[in-house]
Amino acid sequence: YWLGKCSMHGFGCKKDWEKALSYFTEATELGNAEAANEAGYLLTNGGFGLEKDAEEAFEYYLEAAKLDHPEAMRYVIRAYREGIVEDENDDLDYWINRSEKLNIPENYAQIGMMMYEDENYEEAFRCLFNAFQGGMFSVCPFLSSMQIKGEGVEVDTHLAMCYLRDGAKGGDETSMERLKLLFPNEWAQLEPEIKASVNYRELLIEFVGALTPEGNQEYFLKLIDA
């Protein structure tokens, strides 16, 4: 797996995605979910000596999903949902249910938005709320809007404001803009605290960019958001 990462990013060697894929393939055969997911990424995007292949990419993502890789599972759900591959024997429902059991905020958010598109508002709100509880503040504007409109829940403008407040404190720009527009008095009270928190977050991100190797940056950025 790590040999694949080196070839993927050009760490200590020439960047070569075809060679990276061969390493990831070996690691996948040994049950490494991260390797399978990375192989899917390479084949989805192509480049550096490797041709795109959406069908093969899906097979790697599917292998990673079978090993409960959350990102790969989201890709598999999207592939079935958007018709990239055929949905046979209720595969989409199976992966939605399995994805939700992982209790991953991003997975809850994906399922919640799908439920919202299907106008299944109660389930949509439940999933988006679970994503919020897991620290995903980008869903706060959706929760607030649903609370104002009474979609899947009773109308409650105070709770709507609370979601925007929490989202703004978490650094979500859309939450800040809507809090400022819809609840100006609350915004005036929270603005100094929110700006201080956002500035601190931006400073940490700057440090990660300057001091951390590219391959490890995503990990540290997730820590900052947490």
C-alpha cells in the first residue's frame, strides 16, 4: 500500500500511476481497503501513464466498500443512484443500510440528501441530524431550513437559529451568512467569537500546508475540523 502511495505522489520515485495501481492491486488482494479505494481513485481520474476506466474503478471501490471503507461506500451508493452501474436485486438499498451502520458523518449526510431529494423528509432530517452530531457542520443550513419549513419536523425558528449558530461556530460559511441574514441580533452577539474560531482554524490549516507532506495533509485537516 505505501509503495503505491509513493508511486502515486512521487515520493522518492517518479510519479507513475500505472505502477501505483499494480502495488494497490497487490495490497487489495491482501485485504487492504485503503489500497482498493486508492486504486478506484486512480482509475476514475486517470493520468501519469494510466488510462481512465470507470468500470474497473467501480470494481475496486466495491471491494473497498465490502471491507467497510466509508469513502468507497459513498462512491458505490452514488454509482447505483446515478445509474453508473445497474442496480440489481436492491443493491442500492443494501448499501444505504450498510453505510448507515458505519455511523460516519459523511455517510449520514449523503443518505440524508438522497432522502431529501426523494421528499422523505423525516428520514432526511434524522440522517442529517446524525451527521451534525458527528461534527459535520455543513449540514446545519439544511437542518435549519427544514426546521423553518417544517419538513419532517415541527416548525421551530429557535431551533433553526441554534443550528445556524452551531454551524457558524464550526466554521461553516453558509451558516454564517444565513445566521447574519435571518437572525441579526444573534449574529451580532456571536460574531467576535465566531471570527476568532475561524481565524484559528485557518491558521492551523496554513500550518498543515506548510509543514505536512502532501500525502498526510488530509488526515490532519480532518483532525482540525474535529
